[in-house]
Amino acid sequence: MDVAPREGLGRRGFLRVACAAAVGSVAACAPGSREGSTPASPSPSATSSSPARKATAERLLPGDADWRLRRRGPDEAIEGYGDRASVLPGESFGLHVSTTEGRYRVTAYRMGWYGGTLARRVWRSGWMRGRDQGRGRLAGDTRTVRAGWRRSLSVSTEGWPEGAYLLRLDTERGHQRYVPLVVRSASAAGRTVLVHATPTWQAYNRWGGYSLYYGEDGRYESRSLAVSFDRPYDSTGMEKFLIHERPVVALAERLGLPLAYTTGGDLEAGDDVLTGASAVIFLGHDEYWTPGMRRTVTEARDAGANLAFLGANTCYRRVRMEEDGKLVVCYKTAVDRDPLVRTRPSLATTDFRAAPKADPESSLIGVYYDGYPVDAPFVVHEPRHWIFAGTGVRRGDAFAHLVGVEYDRVNTDVPTPRPLQILAHSPVTCVGRPSFADAAYYTAPGGAGVFASGTMRWAETLMARTRDLPRAHGIDARTRAFVTAATTNLLKGFAEGPAAERLPAPDDNVRRTYRA
């Protein structure tokens, strides 16, 4: 029976350290800044021009456990959105806020590890007079909702470190919402890039009653065909980030890796954002890509940047970003109505695998989206792979509920890189149809390693059964420990540069695995 090598932690050490790594379990530290309109002063070492030294200094600063929402209240109590999804350090952005209450204030929290508190307060506004700005408007044949609110305040990010931020809006009566912001990196050279899936956030956003999935009446047929960033997010204001992305951010920062931050929209803009990157990490649910995003990522892989896809259903929908990146267009099954379907078919907004100009995601990711919904164990197939080192897993070991709710598999009937090694091969049944979910690994000719988890639940498992994700589909501490250790191996291995230069080559086992 195959057994993973036991170098490093060993089984008991692995369980102890990986469970300690589960976030949300450490007592609060002192807050990071005082109330006022200026950011906290950085420590002396943080003033260095070296991104690595700045990152080290940032990790040593105290966190603030008070970042979580305590009381949402009615939807109209307080809501807001930024006029930009990301900014460079030092740039300003506008906040648009609507409230039915008298006064509110804004607090900016940088998300990370911070000794387990998971966030640090970097800035807080004074109390400001509120105004009710209405519920937005629906316009055009695309059924696009825009809030159209007036700018409430301008915020400078001078002194804010690169990273993922949640801006919390608080009313005097204690009602709260989040507004997301990424302070992105101007350079990724020598660093691991965390990519935040802003087009996917917006695709699922139902603020105003419409998303790319449903209209106000709940029907697919009445959905939006284009969704705007000119509106708040529904619910708490940031469910996609909190569940699918924050756990990876916390782990990556805890490991002390040299990190860079960007968004899907910034990959579309190009600007050499991935030039020289050691690795590029897609965090959990990153379904909506433009052709420009895909081209940027493919070029980075071909130049030697390792890629990790820690979700499923990645790069599935082909979209366009219009209105300077503030509009996500996706006609899906109504692609015949897309104005570009005949004049520029490569930009027609449907699935990447669909006509016109079919280009399945598998040629980049290695696996192919296969279905929804499933709930199944993740079954280890190649325990001796370096990603599983130190976990003590054996072939056939299963981790309940880790596969779901969407999954990918290897499918050689579509473009698939080779050699490719299937690391986990998990039987599933999707709407009565038997299939498999596969985690897979390949290396590109330029030396890059590419890993795909094959399941949507990989990233959120890093926080399963903690105060922030207490239910998590029934995933237990053993599974959390396994995923934490494997992800740690992956992030550390990929941070060192092209995987093919240092790590074992994939043993192509596709025919052996699917020989039946």
C-alpha cells in the first residue's frame, strides 16, 4: 500500500500544527490604529523600500479582533460601495454610502493572520452625517442594476500596506455592512500573487434583485445580462471573499511568504501585473474570466510562474469588462443576443468551452468542470506526491464532504496538458450520474507547476469548524488539518520559483486511473 513520506512534521506533529493553523482561535490583540482620519504610523522597519521587509513588519503588528460584523439590521440601515475594486498604495477611492440612520463611520481592516485575530485596523473616519440614497435603478435591455448614489467621501490609502481589505460601515445604532477593497501590488516579481475574483463576486451579487443568475422574480430568464460594480454587495457585503478567499489569505500570510495582491479585473488590464511572479494563486471560486485574463495567466505560466487553482469551476464563463472595468457582461445561453457574437466572436460572452471560439478551461487548469451539486469524500490517489508530504495519508484515505458543491475532473476528450498526474480520484454522483472528481498536477514546458484541487470546498476547509465557518458542510478537524498541511506544502513549494526545477516531475497516471 502506498504511503506518503513522513519527513517534516510526522503524523502527530502534522495534526498539532495544522489544527493550530486553523484560523479564528487566538485571543484578540490590541487594535492597530487610533480613531481619526489618518492611517496608523508604520513601524520603522516597514518604511523600507523592500516589499519583503514591509511584509515582515506588517505580520508582526498587533491585530484587532473587533473586525467582524455584530449586527446587520435591515438592508437599508447602512450599505455602501467603492468606486474602484482595487487601488495602488497611496491612491484614493470614493465611497458611496446610503443609510436611513443619522450618522455613520468607516473603519478599514486589512485581512491577514495577525496572530489569529485575522485583521488589523489601519484607518477610521470620524462620524459623518448619513443620507438615504434610495434603492438604485434598473436600466436597459441587459437589465443592469446601478445604485447611482452620490459620493459620500474620498479615502486616501496613503500608508496602507498592500493586501485585501474590508471596510466596515457602522451606524450610531450599531448596524453594520462591509465594503471590499484590494490594495494591489504594482509588481509581483519574486512573489506569490493572490488573485481576488472580483468579476465572480459581482456575477453572484443580487443587490437590487438581479444577478447574472436570477431576476427579481427568481427566474433565470429574467436575469441580468450585465452587472455593475456601481452598487453594494448583498447580504453582509462580502460573502464570496469571506468564505472562498479569506482562509487562503490568512494561511499565506501566516506562513510568511513574500506576497502580492491583485484582482481578476487587474489581470484583464494587463500592465505586466504577473511579470516575474513565483506563483499565482486562485483562491476558491473564480468562475468568470475575460479572454484577457486568461491570456495574462497563460503567459505567466509559460514564463515559469507556478499556478494553483484552489477551487472548482474556474475560468468557466467568458465575460467582457466594459465601462472601464465597472461592468461585467455575460450573456451565457443568450449569446446570440450579444452584440459582438458575429463581429468579434472570440469576445462573445458564453462558456469558454462553447461556440463560438470554444476554448475549454482544461488546457490551462488541467481539469474540466463536470457538474453541480455533489457532496462526497475526497479520496487520495497518489499519497507519495510532494503536496501530501508529511500528512501520513495512504492510498484510498477519504476525507468526508471535502468534494463539493461543484467539482472538476480530468477529461482527455478535451485539450489537457500532459504529463498530468491525478492526485485524488473521488467517486461522485451528480444528479444521478456517476463520475469522479480529480485533483491534478502537471508541469508546463517553461517549468511552471500547476495544481488544481478539483473541488470548490478546498479553500473554505482551511477555516472549517472555527468561529468564522462553524458548519462548513460537516467537514471535520481531521480534514481541515489535511488540507492545511497540503496547502502549506503547495504554497511553500511554489513560492521558490518554477516547480519543475526543484520538485519531482508528475508521473502521468491518467490512463492507469481511467483504464476502465
